[in-house]
Amino acid sequence: GRRLFTQQKLPLRAEGDIDIVRASRFHVSRRAPSFAMSATQTITSSRLTSLDQFRGYTMLGMLLVNFLGSYAICPRILRHTHDYCSYADTIMPQFLFAAGFAMRLSLGRRIEKDGRMPWGRAVRRILGLGCVAVVWYSIGDFSSIVEMFQTEPWGQVLARLGKRNWFQTLMHIAATSLWILPVITTSSRVRMLYAILSTILHVTLSWWFNFDWVNSNPSGIDGGPLGFLTWSIPALCGTLACDIVRSCGPASAMRLAGWGLAAMVIGWLCSFGTVLYDVPLQQVESQRDTRLAVDPVVPTVERLRSWNGRIVEPPFVPPPDASLRKWNYWMMSQRCGSASYTTFAAGISLLLFALFLWVCDQKKLQLGIFRTLGTNSLAAYILSD
């Protein structure tokens, strides 16, 4: 029941490089995916329509929120407000999810063909994407960058560019890909442990300095330079999804949806700590001009004792503003790349991909606009920017 595509005897071709934007083939077999398959082994091969459609939906969602979010009057759910997970905040993790899926898929094909891990090729392609990011984001803001170099010390300008201008979507994909590369071909348990350890490291660095730094002027974008630590959560979820799809094909949609719902619940539960930062009514006026909590990661004993039993808002429901609740690490924030946010959003990515897997690869339905954007996502991103 798992061989859902026409079986063919095919040599494994050398088109399996790391392709963060586009993974062109996938294989379905009766057993768990192996990265040491014989080139003469009977395999099944077909275009994974669901991945193209998923990327196309993500691109269209990015275009939507970038366009509407630029207006002064726009529904809050379509804007990045950095204090909860809006619809706009669900888009970025889907890029990382697709990148992880594509890395696991394409490197698996390369190992099946050559019998070894192409470390040099993989690193070169990731660094190449990082260079593209630096060049593209510099071109997009060229006049202001030139002005900064003319009026400010070069070291200060480079620090600002490295913190904000250059660390946007493409650079985050490159940095996260490089971070997860050492474990990309390991077992699922190793990858899950790696995601947990990366999260612990991010929490520790946020307690030390990163939360205040990424929220200080100029503020970081999408977690700042250390965002790759928690962006590894959706990326590694993408690699796990790849394993399941290679093993079971479209029949795995329900299993992926279940894991997605579980990740969403875990992420939401992790955000419960944000209610500890509610400001008592008698202190609202005196703290109105302060946005960040003084203890944003590890709440004081006083905060714990003063908790009134309130629970965090349901997903996609906006929280109180900063005068009533100080910004902290436990809120779902794309700006600081909080673990609660990336875990919750990784669950959404799994759930959405499961839906596309069922609709596109099992029911054979697809939209032309998703196909066009999904198979040309890098070009679409650059044109939209």
C-alpha cells in the first residue's frame, strides 16, 4: 500500500546537491530511508508536488503580508508585532522547514550515488547562499549603506550590517543550514536531541545578553545573528518530515499532522511564562515608558509569587500591550526568535505540509500559482524584495 508511484529502474543521477530553494525528486520505499542504497536498486521516483505547492503557498503568504503589512491600517494578524505569533509570523518558519526537508532529501540522493557525504560541496553551496544574501541585501539598501560608511566609523557600520541588514531570510537559511549540517544524516533521535540542545543554548545566551541585544537599537531581524539556534527547530522538523514521507509516502499525512499538533501544543505551553510579566495595575503608569522586562528570561521569585493564576492567551490572540505586559523571552516573538515561537510555528509547518501532502500527492490536486512560485521560489523572493 505504500508504493504509490510508478516503479522504475533508474540510476541515481547527480542532481542531488543541497538545493535549499528546490528539491527536484523524492523516493518512496517500503522501508525506512537509507543513505547507502545501491544504484541498481529498484526505487520509485516522482515529483513531490506537495513540497512545491507548500513552498508556493509560503511565497504567496510572504507576498501578502509584506504588501499589506506596509499599510498604516492593516489587520494585526497580518503584521509582525513581535509580541505574539500572528499569521505573518508563520511564514518565515515554513522557509526553514522546506530548507531542512530539501537538505535531507538532496544530500540523501548524493550519498546514495557517491556512497559518501559531500561535505565540501555542501559547505560551499551554503556559503554561496550567504554571499548572495550579503550582496542582495546590500544592493537593496545601497544608498543608505554608502551614506553610513561616509558618516560613521567603519567598524560601527559593519556591526550594524551584521546585526540587522544582512541577517534576513536568506542569511538565516544559510546560517541554519550550516548549523544543522553536522547532524543532517544522523538518526532522528540525534537530530531531536540536537534541536533541544540548540534551544537550551539559545535560552542561555538570551539570559546572558542576546534578548536585550537583539531588541536594542538597531533591533535584530528574525532572531538576529544567533537566530539559527532556534530556527534549527523548524529546519530539523523538515528533515524528520522528509524521513517519514520517504518511508510512507502520502499515507504519512495523518502522522505528520499529529506531530504538528503536538509541536503546536508544546510551543504554546512554553509561552505560559509570559503571563508572569503582567504589570500590576498600580504600577502601570510608572512603568509605561519601559518595554522590556528587567528579568526577561529567568523571572524573579517575586514574579512567581505574584502570579494570579492567569493563563496565556490562545494561539493567534493578541496579548496586552507593553504597558500591561513587559516583553520577555517566553512570549512568541519572531524578533528574538523565542523557543516557544519557533516550536509552535514548526508545528504549524508540519500541519500545513501534511495537508498539502494529502491534497496534492494523494488527491492529485494543485494550484498553478503555487507550482510557479514553489519551483521558482528564490527568483520570486528576489523579485518581491
